[in-house]
Amino acid sequence: MGPVGSSSVGFGIIQCGIQDRDHLGSPSVGFGIIQCTGKTSTLVKYAEKFPELKFLYLAFNKAVAEKGKNVFPRNVTCKTFHSLAYGSVGRYYKEKGKLNFSKMSVFSISFLLRCREGQSLFVRGKTVSQTLENFFSSSDEEICEEHTPLWFKNTHRQMQLVSREEKRISVEEAREIWRNMKKLDGDAEKKYKMTCDGYLKLWQLSKPQLSGFDAIFVDEAQDCTPAIVDIVQSQKCGKILVGDPHQQIYTFRGAVNTLYTVPHTHLYFLTQSFRFGPEIAYVGSTILDVCKEIRCKNLLGGNQSGDVRAGRAGPVALLSRSNWNVFEDAVKFSGRQPPAKIHVIGGLERFGLNKIHDIWKLRQNSALGIADPFVASWARRGGFGALKEYAERADDRELEVKISIVEKYGDRIPELVARIREFHVSRESLADFLIGTVHQAKGLEFDTVWVADDFMQIPSVSGAFLRRMNVDLGRTPEDEWNLLYVAVTRAKKCLLMSKSLENLLTLAGERFLRVELLSEAGKDKGGAPITCCMSGCTKSLEFSSGLVVKKLPLAHSDGSRDPGGFLCQACTWQFFGPLTALTSFPKIQKEPIQL
């Protein structure tokens, strides 16, 4: 079989499930799971190994499915779960004009609710919206109290427990909305639109059978909802799930760690990356070690060279946690001289640039030219101030970001929107910079990744203080560390780290130091004194030492640079303690020779 982490391990377990044709799909044979790196590459090689078999590759992201069509052989059909559900169920709602390709907004839901004294419709709409979303992601057949949220944000923006009576009402109202959403007859009201997650739920409840395939590949299985798990488990053919639990970033949408919950016959770990070399692998492993205390299975890089200090290769992908940073980056790089060509991952429409412009128009107290019907409706409902209040009460963070952008840039919005459109290119290959959030970049890879500084912040610590400090990272939600891990592991050749990410490496003991001969260090100085590079230290290096410690230069994603330099004996002691003595040659005492 080969050692754990080698590709032979991954291939071996799949062969067990597929070659035994008589038992294909039986619970004891046909369910294999692969975790960690090299997942898609493993599936590609496996499909090539069995050209006589037909496979169905299923992904969540349309971009990933499209990429799959280019890398998989002809015996693999690449689809998304939603595309299959649309072909089976969703298209009928489109024909009737009852399909909404996004989810039902809290705004639209609030107008489907009955008024109740002392309760904000928008706050209630949020609770009912969450109840529906929880039901859609579950494997359950009916909406019940288990689908209602435990907490809600009241009109004072304070978290409050949902009472038993409020749960009962939310279930009742959610059931009524769902009942009307499902109607396809001529009397069905058009205001009850079917959503993408809604028709996926209907498809799951229909117990579909995906015939014509010998096995199904499920990519990014850690992002499966219980509804999707139910669809996969009900198939009679072989099933192979691949995923990485450390890339689970959709728990807010109801995703569960399928890799640990579904019954399976084989579970193997692939730790060898085919994407990047040891430098980037080390940064990824450090996140798992320091932040998640995962030490038993290290991420291993390949033989290819890489850089994590300042290098760049090809187009640069700037990956952020939030859409706020995406807009800021688009403004920054389109405003360069000369302007850079940019590409927003997922496209400008998905990002919502038009909506930002429409919100600015609303702020100008003008409904003229507002294309977005939702934004336009607020022109007669109290204007920009009312829209902002709605976003706060509905806890609509995506809308709040767009409103904050409009408030920050004010009258510059039309100019900036036009500029971003002008220098945005539709194809990634034409761009100087690719800009997007980690969620948009999930499943993709780039030659160079520039990690923004809006992820979970790690404090800066150094020297003796580092040894005394106990940084508590365990209280941070796991999704936050997974977001950072996903951002880092999108890089193929070069990684430009944030200052916070460097601080994280410092916590692990990585200080980018190396030891050199002092004679080599002084060559460029022509014998002049060399001052210590540590901040606040003015001491010079001692030429009695044979060796000297050098801090390597490092560039950060915020544009700042640490030029590095050499450390004096006192500063070296802060990092190496008693081992500092090894950098000094003992003085040779010349004693008189006794005749």
C-alpha cells in the first residue's frame, strides 16, 4: 500500500470499493472517504485508471464543477448538486415564473407574516428565515421546533433567547410559507417564490436515484448539509467522498462534517500536497498546530519550490475574509498609475457592484435610475435611513457592508464604480490582480496568494515575553481558523503573509532567523560597525564572535516590510537563551612555554 499520505493509499481504498462489482454500493464495501490534500488529483488519477467505468463528480461551487470538466477524463460527468436539482425540480418553477435564484430575503418574508403587537416584522422575519434555512439544510421531512434558532437579535441589537411560544409561531409561519412556495398550480401566488435551496430540498424529499453511473465522487464533502448527505447515502452505486475537515467554512449554512458522520468502509488520510512546496505547507501546518492543536497528521509539501517572504509569480490573488476588503482592493488597484487590470472572483454581478451604486442613489434621495427593485422600494419607505435600520434589525451583514461602503466613500461612489468596471476584465488570465473572499475562492488555486489582514488577529509578541505569554486561541470559532487555512492553501508557488499571520508563526517558534559567519556579514560594511536590527536596540555586533544571527527580510500583504538584519549578543539571547554561547568562539589564552 505504501506509507500514509502517499497516493497509493488513496487509490488502494477506492479500488476496494469499485472492483468488487457484485457488491458495488453495499454499506460494507462501496463507501470510501479520503481526507486532506490531493483530493481532486486522486479522483482524476483514479478515473483515468478505470476508463471503462462511468463516474459522476459532484461539487457545490459552479466554478469548481466547470474546472472539473477540464481536468477529468471523458468517463466523468461534472455537475453541481443544485444543477441536478434544477433539472429535476427547479425548472418547473422557472416555467411558472415562481423561481428566485437567491434565497428569500428577510424583507420579503416580513411581508408574508401577520402583524403581532410589540414585535418588529423584520426581527420576526429573520427568525422565520433562519427556520426555513435550517429546514432546507436538514434531512427532515417537516418543519419543526428543532429548526428554529435558539437566539435572535432584538430591536436594540441585543441577543435574546427565543421563547417556546415564539418558536411555535415561527414554525407555524414557516410551514405556511413553505406550503405556498411549493404550489405550482394556476392559483399559486407569485409572491411565494421557490428558492435554490428550496428546490434542492424538494429534490431530496423525492428520494432521487442517479442512475447510469458506477460510482459518485463527492468533492468538498465537509461542506455537505444533512439534506445532501441523505441524497448521497440513498444512492445504490459506489460512493467516494473527498474532503478536508479543516476547510469547513459553511457551518453557518448548515454544513456538517460529513467525513466523521457517514458510515463508511474505508477512511484514509492524504497528507502529501500536489499543489505547493514545503514552505507553504509549513504555514498551513502551523495554523492547524497552533490554532486547532492538530499535530498527529502534518501537511507535507511537494518537491516544487515556493516562497513565503516576498516572492511573486504570475497573477496575484488577494484573498480577504469580507466583501469590504474586496471593494477596498478594487479601489486601490484600479486607482494605480497606470491602473492595474483586476478580476473579481465570481464576477462583478455576484459581488453586487450595481447594488452599491443603487444604495448611493437612494442616499441622494433619488429613486431615478435605481435598477434593484429591493433598494428602489425604500425610496417610498423612508429612504436610506430606513434601509440602514432594516439592515440592522434583520441582521443582514452583507447589506450592512454595502451601506458602510456607501457611507465611507460618499460622492465618490459613481466615479469608483465606473473605474472598477472599466479596469475589470472578465477572464482571470488577463488580470494583474484577482480579488475575492475566501468563500469565493474555495476549491480554486493561484500561483501567488496575498492574504489580507482582515482575518482573526494574532497579537504581536517576541523575545522573553513570548515565553511568558499564554495566548488563548481556543475560544475562537473553528470556522475562523479554517478560513485562514483555506486562504493560505490556495497558493501554489508564493504566499504573501499578513502581519498577523507572521505573529502566528512567531507563536510556533518561527522567527525567520539563520546563523551566518560574522566575516561574511561584515563584507558589505567594509569593516564599519554593524548595528543590531531589533527595534529599540542600538548595540553593535561583537567582532569577537565567530557567528552571528541574521533575521531574514520579510514583506507583508499590507505593504509594510521588515528589512531584517543582524542581532547583537543580547538580542540573540532573547531568542536562544544559553545556546547563544555557541555563536562565540572562546578566546585562546597564550601561556608561556615552560622549557
